[in-house]
Amino acid sequence: MSATAEEHAVAERMPALYLSHGAPPLADDPVWPGQLAAWSADLPRPKAVLMVSAHWEEAPLALSATEPVPLVHDFWGFPEHYYRVRYDAPGAPGLADSVRKLLRAPGMPVQDIPDRGLDHGAYVPLVEMFPEADIPVLQVSMPTLDPVRLMDIGRRLAPLRDEGVLIIGSGFFTHNLAALRQGGIPSWSAEFDAWGHEALDSADVDALLDFLHKSPAGQLAHPRTEHFAPLFVTMGAAEASGGLDAQRSVIDGFWMGLAKRSVQFG
């Protein structure tokens, strides 16, 4: 590919993704890693990745390290080999500059945390999707769990898609760890997943924003909402560039009773 053609490919508008990341044992699942790898193989190659993970809540909104630092192994009680995982992706100082310019406004400060590495909500799916770790990655925190405010953050970040940046919200479509002890697929998980699928297909933004009240079993599916929250950043990034209607579920099904629905916008 010529330099000009390569630059044009990089400049192609990237989709925006919301994915379910499971937990470190995702890597050992017989199906899920292949699904993530196949998904990334169908995407344009990103210039950089901007990650919003359920596992980083920080206010004011914070940017992670822009130079390689150790991963954040923010989990406990797992076998030792999960703590030896590495993902040495390049930092993204240029992307950090762009994010600061897009987000900084009265009442919306942005802070830098230069020693903050990628947490498992970021690196667990990236290991499967971009295993060469050769694409710069920046993680941003969620300064709130308010869906309306998160969607506004996504809208502000939307121009990055035209610069070849892949915006990924990483959570879990249902997330109540009681399911891990129950076995099977709990009715609340299946009902919420079916409702969420329909709401996304119909682009029912109002229902999704009020999911705790509009959905069946919303408070059982998300007793705390941080794993659904990244969806709203993704939706904002998609809506601002006209892509909310152009969405599809790329991965569905259940993992230990939890819905792993993962969605591509645009």
C-alpha cells in the first residue's frame, strides 16, 4: 500500500464498540477469544484505541499513562498465571492531547494520572483483539455513572472516529456476580439481555438511558451500574456522527449466566 493509500485507510471513520469483557478467565474460554479476534479482523486498522472500562471510575475525568507502565491487575483470588499477563501497547500522547482539547470545558476538568496502567476491562479484550500490542492505547476514566452525562462525553469524543481512533466501551451486558454461584442462565439475565437487544435494535435511547426503570429486572441485572455505563459513552460517540441506527450485535450468548452481548455502531 502506498503512503497516500495507507493514510486514507487510517483516516476512515472508525466504528464505536461496546463489548462485554468477562474477566481474566475469558482467555481460557473455548469460544470467546475467537469471537473477539474475528471481530477485530473485520475492523479497519485503528490508528489508536481509546478505552472506557467499567473498572475505572475517577472524577474529574482522568487520562491514563501515555508511556508504557505496568498493567493494573485489579482482581483477587485468581490463579497466578493471570497476574503474569502483559500487554505492552505503545502509549498515545497525541491522542491524550486530542482528548483534552475535546473534553476540557467549564465544569469538565481533565486530569492526568501518568502512572495509571490499563486495567483488566481494557487489556483482557485487547489481548484477544490486537494481540501484537502494536496499536497505541489510551484509557479514560468514567467521572460519573450518570447515563446522560456519559453520553455527552461520548458526543464530545466523536470527532476522534474520523481520525482513525477506535472508541471502545468495555463492561458486561448483565453483571450480577450472584449468577456465578447459581449456575445456568438466570431469568433476570436472559430478560434484560432480550430487552436490551430490542432497545438497541430500535434505537430507543430514552429507554436505554432509563434502563433501571424501563427494563425487566434491571436492578437485578445491574445492582451497580458501572458495567452497563460504558455503553453510553459508545452511544454518544456513535450518535454524534449519525451512526446510532447502524448498530448490530456482534457477540451474544451467555458466560457463567451473564449476557456477553457486544455491539458495533457504524
